[in-house]
Amino acid sequence: MVLSLTCAVQNYDWGITGDSEVASLGERNTGTSANRAEPHAELWMGTHPSGPSIVKGTGVGLKETIAAKAEEFLGGVAHATFGADLPFLTKVLSVAKALSIQAHPDKTTAAALHADRPNVYKDANHKPEMTLAITEFEALCGFVAHDRLVSNLANVPELRAAAGEDVAAAFAAAPSAATLRGVFSAVMTAPRERVAASIDALVERLRTAPNGLSPVDALALRLESQYPGDVGVLCAYLLNYVALRPGQCIYLAANEPHAYLKGECVECMATSDNVVRAGLTPKLRDTAILCDMLTYKAGEPTVLDGEPIGDASDGEKASVRRYVPPFDEFQLETYDVKAGSSCAAETSPGPCVFLVRSGAGEMGGEKVARGSVIFAKAGEAVSIRAEEGIVAYRAMINSRVFA
């Protein structure tokens, strides 16, 4: 029998105030009225201690419920591979303004950070992640290609000034991961006075530009309005600016820089809450650690549109798409089941978490509606019957683990 979950809502200051997916879904899920005067940022579905899900009817945490029967709930392969816990954490994000210039550590770095400062880095796990757009969703993701950065250093004098002439010239003469590291580190650790002067000059130039602004220039102005004088404003010219349409997805390995900017999404990641920040945030910054841990890969990120799953002849009744990143811990699926129709989810050898975004009906024999979150144990057959058209998401362990 599937388990219904009550999930945690996080009210970070970058979340959306007023109506949002997190506020509405959280309200439906918890049965508690959301104060829409507060920003609602994230809905967490999983076992992480910073926002654990609780099994409805028992009041016991999902983590503890799984641990009591780990082999049964996780399946033999997943239990042996990941231990006696759910290896992925699923979230809904409602983003009103930029989160932070950040990266998530790999396992070695995470273990060292957790051992050194467990009050800041609260677990020892790595945190690869993927983001599936619900609405149009904007992000900075990975470093721009070398030729683009050469052009930006030449055409954005304020970026060149922040980096320093020698560092900028070294990159232009021999673009590489090493010289890219030099540029990024120089900008992010530049003296506050130099950063402030560069951003002031950039804003003045862009606001008086006679021929309009590029999307990246417009983004730089928007970031400056949200975080005046912050060095992260200059990252608009260092990182790829990505605008996803609903249903598109990006993924991020550990040690890759990014910042979510605006929109709403479903996010899935390894079970961790480790974030190393260096800009666009009032929170603690570990700039030296961030600069040291990055891979300095450059180029546009991969955008996934999802692969259709199942019998195409069933398309009039249900549509299923699968998004598979190159990480063992997770993958995502979307379900669009028409009113009056049924759909059998492909049985997984590992555990699954379903979120119902809209509609109503039954899932695994349990009544569901908007905001319902369902846990299915390994090998459990889950059918979706839609009384009203159901749109749902399923997070699960990457299929390749069981191949």
C-alpha cells in the first residue's frame, strides 16, 4: 500500500510572496492555510532532517519508516547501493528573485566541510541536481564558452576592470580551465571598492545605452536592483543565461556554478542540503572554497525535453515523459492523465515519490488531489486513475542503477 506524506514548506526570502505553487501545494498538502504575505520558497519531499516528510496516519517520519524495513521499502539493489535511506530529495521551488551564486560540493568536499562546520554544512553527501520547469524558468548555469568570455571581457569593460587587466589578457591569450579559474577567482575575490566601482559604471552605461540592451545586459540590471553592488551581478557575463520553457529540464553535477533567477520548477537531487555560496545572497559566503572546488568546465548546458514513455497509442488517455540525468540517485517522470482515464506507472525496483500538481482521483488505491504526495516502495505497482485530469511528477532512482 502506498503511503501519503505530509511535507515541509520553507519560507526563504527569495520565494514568491502571494500566490505560488509552493504556497498552494503546501497548503493543500499540509491542510494548513498559507500566509501569503510571507515568501514561500520550497516544498520538500523526502527524508532530509532539515525538512523531513511525515507519513500521514502514523505521524512517523518517512526516514524512520524506511529504516524500519529498509530492504522492503528500498529494494535490495538500492539498499546495497545507497544504504538505509531514500537517496533523493524532491522539491518544488517558487523563485521571485535570484537565489545565490552557488555550487554543491562533491562527496569528498562535502565530508570535509561537514566535519569542519556541521552547523553550516549539515550532511556529508554530495548534491547533483536537476530542475524541471513548471513555468518559464530562468537560471545561470555553468560557465560561458571560452570564445564568449573572450568577447565579454573585451566588450564589458567593467567586467575586465573587476578581473584586472593582466588576468583578462592572460585568458584572452590562452583560454583554458586554468585561465578561466583565474578570471572567476579574480572577479569574485576583487576588493569591495573595485567591485562597487565596476558595478556603478556598468549600471550607468547600461541605463544610458542608446541602442537597447541584450538579454544578458537586462539581467545584469535586474540582479543589481535585487542585490545592489553585489559581485554576483558580474556573473551575468561569466555564466550561461538559460531560459527554460515549461517541460524543459537542466541538470547540474557537483562543483558546477549556478544561480536560479525566476520562475517555478520541480527539482530533484541527491539527499543533501549542502550549498557553497559566493554572491547574490545575504547568507554566509565561502568564496575561496567555491573558487577552489569548481571544475571550470565551459559551454552551454544540456537541456532535456524528456523522452516519451509507454505505448504511443495511449496518448489520448495519458502522456508520460522521462528525464534522465547522468547521476545514479534520481530521475524524473511527468504524468498527464486525462479525465476518466487510467495509467499504470512502470514498476520500479526502487522507491518512488509522486507529487500531484493538479486534478483528482486515485493513485495506488489512495485518494489524491492537488498537493498530494505519495511514497511507493520498491516493486510496488502504482496505477493512476483520473476523475479530473491529473498532472503528476514521479521522482525515482535512475534506471541505470538496476540495469
